[in-house]
Amino acid sequence: MVFIQLSILSLALLIYMIYDEKTDGFFSKLSIPVNLAAEKYHHDELVHFNKAITRLGGVLVLTIAFTVLTVYFFVNGFLLNALLTALAGFGGVGVSELMKKALKSPRPKNGLKKMKSHAFPSGHVTMSVLFYGMLMYIFKPGIVATVFLLLLIILIAKSRIYLRVHWLSDVLAGFFLGFFWLNLILSFV
């Protein structure tokens, strides 16, 4: 029951973020000074650190990780875990890409890397919430590992803003989309 409630809450927040994005609302406006602050506090050492962190949330990297984990669960007879992992990974990529194509939001022009895809929502953040969230659900790690995984998700999100390839609103939408999709899937368990 709690997964259904969390799914509904995160869907409502995602819908709000879409509305905010399309109407140039609060978070869209807040994204500009956040982006400028990231540009102002640019340091080469931090760029290297953030590029390393952002790779841990890369759609390609996490799609491979989802595939490996799905195959591992399937081969070892953990069919429910294989199904959950496949739905989270491949469904998450699909939903994120559909939203990007439908909303066609531009990326920051001052990004450290020129990206060809649309910005909203952040695929890195969506996939990070899904992958590391699924790890937490399936493996039920202790408090230290859970805190580490949550911090990793936050660092990946922060790296997308620091590298100026996403606006704050893109990252928040990525959190809500990932959380919605994860809880939707887990609500059927």
C-alpha cells in the first residue's frame, strides 16, 4: 500500500514539475541563478570529480548494469527480481526518453558539454533513482550502505547541475519520475 501512495505522490510532484516547466514557474525561474552559481564556482578539480560521479548515473552504464543484474537474477532463478529489475531499467529509459521527446526542453547553453538530446527530465537522475533504489529494495542493505546509495543519487544529480548540462528543474523532475516509476513497479509486488 505504501508503494501505491508514494507512486501517487511522486506522480503529482512530477505533474507539477511539468506544469512549472511549461509555464516558466518557480523552479524554472530558480534554475537560472542555480546554473549561474555553478558557472561561477567552476574549478577544474571539481569538474573532473563531477564527470566521474556523473558516469555512475549514465544511462548507458546503468542500462548495462540493469541488463547484467536482470540476467543474473534470471539465471539464478530469482524470477521476480529479474522482472522487477527489467521493468525498472528498460521501462525507466523508455518513459524518460518519451518525456524528453514530448516536452522538448532545451539544455543550458553554458554547459561544459554540448548535448544533442532534450533536457527535461534528467535521464541520469531518473536512472540513478531507479537503479540504486532497486538495489536498496532487493538487497536491503544496512544503514551505512543505504545512506551511501542515497548520497550517490544526490551527488549524481548535483553533478548534472554543476556540469551545466541540466537545469535544477530537470533534475527535480528526474527524481520524481524515477521515484514514481520505482514505486509503481514495487506496488505490484
